[in-house]
Amino acid sequence: MTILDRIAALQQQVAELKAANQEELENLRIKYLSKKGEISQLYDEFRAVPKEEKAAIGAPLNVLRQSMEAHLNELREHLAAAGSSIVAGEDLTRTPDPIELGTRHPLSLVREEIVDIFSRIGFTVADGPEVEDDRHVFGMLNFAPEHPARDMQDTFFVEKEEGIQKPTDILLRTHTSSVQTRVMTEFARRLKEADATGKECERSLRVLCPGRVYRNEAISARAHCFFHQVEGLYIDKNVSFADLRQALLYFAKEMFGAGTQIRLRPSYFPFTEPSAEMDISCDLCGGKGCAFCKGTGWVEILGCGMVDPNVLESCGIDSTVYTGYAFGMGVERIANLKYRVKDLRLFSENDVRFLRQFESC
Ligand code: PHE
């Protein structure tokens, strides 16, 4: 083959050359462009070509070298774009570089801890819709249509008739007590069915209702238009306020430490009677009084009370036979106490610098 033929043959191959990885690419460079490579050899031979033929051979030879360089550059860029770092002969089944895992959200951590503590004394979890009707959020819970207690839980309406709130209005639930009305109604149905058929059934109810709730509040460091709750409900024969107090004391000690004290202050909720607000002893100052507890030695953590007979009746439960207690707490509030988060908005902003701090929790 003449030198021209060899140039032409190589020129035809250039576009076909492929490299699956950096090593193959390097082999191509060595084969064609290195000092001893095929194209370099052609240049060596070119030196011996008689003067009058130099132009006819030199031009296609230069074209060959340039197109080879351009093609290999293209292959290099291609490999870089594909991110291929695979080296021939490498074990392709090896474990890849570790993928960075996300962290548990602090609110999930706290919710699960609350659920875990109460599940140890027999509570199970119930779920219900966030978009609810007025009846389940307010009506069945003894809120009269125009009662001012509704103002404390101003909400977002999805479908509302003109005028005062109606049982059929559709709204975003303001508390997970709405799940309790559903669970109690189902409990009453089961009791009736068991009585009618003579079948056995569980004659008490112990549920936790965790979930997101919504209120029409201006967003600030201390309030948000949504937050999370865990509410609890226990219905049985002869449930007393002492049972409620004991369950909550157990919870406070499990959640905040064995030395934690509780106190119950009289309060008002339409669905409980009597109602109370529960405080725990401030763990920052040990109850002496500090800036965190505003000098009182106590911090408020939840609302509770004995289920109002009207609520039992509205769900179909005989209030002359059954009594019960209920409580409800904000998960953000408990998380704040545990982790001292100053701004409520951090919980929903998804800032990884905030979330990463809970990696080891
Ligand atoms: N549902 C009340 C609220 O959201 C909390 C609560 C639940 C109070 C049960 C008493 C009993 O504010």
C-alpha cells in the first residue's frame, strides 16, 4: 500500500472509532497519535517523500491528524458528559458511592415518640380526613352553631353556605377531635351490632389521633396556619378524672424525664366537662422560675378533660353507661420543648441546615 492509500484507509476509519471508557480512549490515542502511533509513523515516512510529492501527501495527512484529534476530543467530551468513570475490568457489581440519606423530620420523631408512649398503655392509632364537614369538627363536639368557642378555631372553608355555619359546610379540620367523633360513632355501631347479634366485641375504646390540622392564623414565629396534633380518647365504664391524670403523668414522665411534675388548671372546651389545661414543671430551671417559663416554673403542654355527655350521645354512646377522657396536644409545642426551636416556621421550610441537626435523634 502506498502512503496515500494508508492515509485514505485510516481517514475512513476515524469516524467509526469508539471508546466506552477513559481507558479505551487512551488506547486509541496511543494507537494513532502517540510518538509511535500510526499517524506519527506516517509523518516519519513523510519526511522521506520526494519534494515534488510532498504537497499531495502532506495535505491529506494533516487532515487525517486533525480529524483524529477532533474525533478523540469529541469522544472525551462524550464520556465526561456521561460521567463514566468505569475502567475496563472493574467490578461493576461493587457498591456505589454511598447515597446521602435524608433525616427524620423532628415532628415525625416527636409524633412517633408520643404514639409509642401511649401505645404502651393500650392506645392504638386512628386516622381520618383533613377535609371534613362542620358536623364532625364542631357540631358533634358540642359547639353550638354560633358559640364563641368557634372563634378560637377559626378555619378555612372549602364549601360554605351563606350565613352561620351549617353541619354540611366543608372545611379544613381545626383539630383531630374530628377523628374521635368518627371513631366513637363506629364504636357505638359495633356495640349495637354486638347487642343485637349476641356476639362478643371490645367494649372500650382507646385511640390516638395524630395528624395535621389547620387554623386561620397569621403566620409568625409562634403561630402557623397549619400544625400537628396528637389527640387521645379513652371510653369505658367508670373512667374517672383520676385515670386521666394518671395517664398524663405517666406520659409527662416518659416524655420529659422521671422527675417531671404536672399540674392541671381548670379550663374550657365545649367537648369536655370538666376541662383542664396541663402544665409540666419547667425542666430548664427545675421549677424555680426562669425566662423560658416566664418565672412561673411551669409550661403548658396540652388540653384535656372528661368527654362531655352531649358528645357521647351525639355519637350514639349511652352516657349513663359510659364515661371517658380526652386530651389533645400540639406536636410542634412538644418538639419546641424538647429541642428549643425558636421559630415555628422552621418546621415547614425544609431547610436542610435545620433538618440535619436531627440526624442523630
Ligand atoms: N381539641 C382541642 C384543641 O385542638 C384539644 C383538646 C382535646 C382539649 C381533647 C381537650 C380534650 O384545642
